[in-house]
Amino acid sequence: MNSISIKTEDGDCPAYVFEGGKPAVLFYMDGIGIRPALFEIGERLAQAGYRVLLPDLFYRSGPYQPMNAKTVFSDPAQRAELFSRFMSKTTVPNVMRDTRAFLDWLGAPKVGITGYCMGGRFALAAAGTYPDRIAAAAAYHPGNPASDAPESPHLLAPRMKARVYVGGASEDASFPEEQKKRLEESLTAARVDHLIETYPARHGWVPSDTPAHDPACAERHWRTLLDLFERTLE
């Protein structure tokens, strides 16, 4: 793993590179921020043969220590800081502006994306914002990917050209059944090659440090993710 800095329209974004091969993958973090559990995912993708870029989407808020994934949402003070200091600046419009710089850095004509929690929302938004660059987009336990917000990713379905995979959780207030139905209908109407599945798990089951981590479902995530990239990226 190498640490780099990428200049965006809004500043210098720290990022992490995992060198494993030629196909390029953009890895959007979850809402707990950069930490060892995400490096584990980046390393495993590299071991599978991909060149992975993991940007710190919280860079607008300044440097921070790794957050405690087991307490950041349950502790009122930590949760309040997370939403006020970090989440408030990590919006779909901001991250999509950043993504132009990320894609320029990767350089590959076709890129795969995987994202978790809020990163899942951004993965789908990127597929609709940069349809000629994103060949495959995966979103795991995505947060509000088909909400009533004007920037909701499902509204971009008509622009998507990527193959899309969405893995939702059976227990997830941020991706309830009505959003799953709305996303399915939007992707189907736009004739996007896609699959939406529901895992018997709670929101946040993939990263190894969360209270919701589910080893069996995490391995299933790896099977679906690598299958998506193997069938799509060169």
C-alpha cells in the first residue's frame, strides 16, 4: 500500500493505492472513515489482480484519527461529530466533483467501482455521472441509494452504462424495502444490466471491524464482487 495525495477542485485528498494488476478499481469508503479494516479490503482486491485507489472522502474536514467502528454510531458524542464534522461535507455533488480527479489519476479508460455504506450510494452515483468511464459498479449495504433527495443516485439510472450489482442487508434502515423497490424499478426501466440481492445481515456487514460484521456474508460479497469485475473489466 502506498499513500498519495490527489488534487481535487476543493483541495488535496489523501488516498491509498494497492497495486495488484492492470484493471483499475475505485474504492469508496464507508461512513466510518479510513482505517485498517478498509486497507484489508484494498489489499484483497489487489491480491485478486486489481489496481485499487481508496481516497479519503472526509478530507474536507481535516486530519483525523481512525474512528472506532464499534462505538462511533452508538456513542452520542462520536455520532454527533461524525455527522456534523464529516458527513455534512461528504455529499453526492462534492464526491462526484472529486471523482473526476480520481478517474484522471487512475487513467484507465474503463474503471470498476465498489462502495460500502455511503460509498455504495456514491458508486451508483458515479455510474450515472461518468457513464463512459464506469464499466462496473458494486454497492454493498448502500445508504439511501434511492431516496427522495434530488441527488439520489437512482435518478441517474437512464445515464448508466455500467453493469451494476447491489447487495442490501435484511436489517437496514438506510436501504428499506421501498428504496429497494424504487431502485429496482429505476434500473429496470433504464435497461441497466443489474442485480439487486438482499443478504441476511445487518447494515455494515462487510468491514471486519464493525459490530454488524458477518464473515459468511462478507465472503459472499467477495464472490459477487470479483465475479462482477472478472466479467466486466479487462
